[in-house]
Amino acid sequence: MAGGWAVDLHLGRQTRPHADLDVGCFRGDLPQLRSDMDGWELYAAREGTLARLGRGEEPTADTNSVWCHPAGAAEWWLELLLDDRDGAEWVFRRCRSVRWPTSELTLGSQDGTKYLRPEIQLLYKAKAPRAKDEADLRALLPALDATQRAWLERALAQWQPENAWLSVLRRAV
């Protein structure tokens, strides 16, 4: 799980309503995942537009999000967030020098649901924070330990040295 649900799974409670499920997927694993989604319609999301993916059609390399719903459904149910990896490392697509071991990319909730580490989820949310991203930061910050906060601060400083969340993280120490 990723997005707002990853925040809630880490905190052990739902902090806000969610319109759909966000699921992280390595780009190279998408064909296998699609084979398990018979009866679903998938759309590549790029630059504010959606383009339906035909059977066997893969999104372009610069597509980072695929929106999905069962065929005929009017509402989106699922967003697949495409991540990159280099061998055994997750690679942050916005700053390829920011990496994390893929074996440690997720944590598990009490019921065993895997979710994206909170510090990495916040890194994604920091690009152009919306009100819900700011709310997620406020909810998660007290739950991050010093190591998680320090990693997020270093990654943000490396990627966006002027990011407003850096001052928030520095004040949280």
C-alpha cells in the first residue's frame, strides 16, 4: 500500500477519507500484475491526461501512475504507483541518487498488510504538497523516529534543497 493508506497503516488508524487505493509497484513487475487484472481497465496518467492501455500495451517510460477500475465501473478504484529499481535498490525517480534497499522498502501493519515506509511516502508527497499531503506530514511527523526524520531530511535536501518541509523537519528534532 502507498499514499494516504500507507500513512494510516503506519499510524494504526484512519486519519482522513480516501477516494481509492494507492498501490506501489515496480515498473518491471507491471506486466505480471496486469495478467492478474483480467476484466479491469487501465489508464496511463501523464501530464494531467489519461490514456487507456490496450491489452498487452505497456505505459511509456515516463508514466509513473496507472489508474484502474473494473470494466464498466464509473469510479476509479486503484492507482498503481510505478517505482524504479536498480538491482536490489529502490531508486527515487525524481533524484536517482536517493535510494533504499528494496528488501526494506515496506513495513507491515498489525494485520500483515505491507505498506511503503513513511519517510519514503513523505518524500513523494513533498513535491507539490496539497492540503491532504500537509495533513499527512502533520500526522506522521510525531510517529517518525530520529533515523527516519534524518533520512527524509537528507533525501529532501539532496533533491529539493529549498523544499519548505525541510524547516518543518528541522524544527521537529
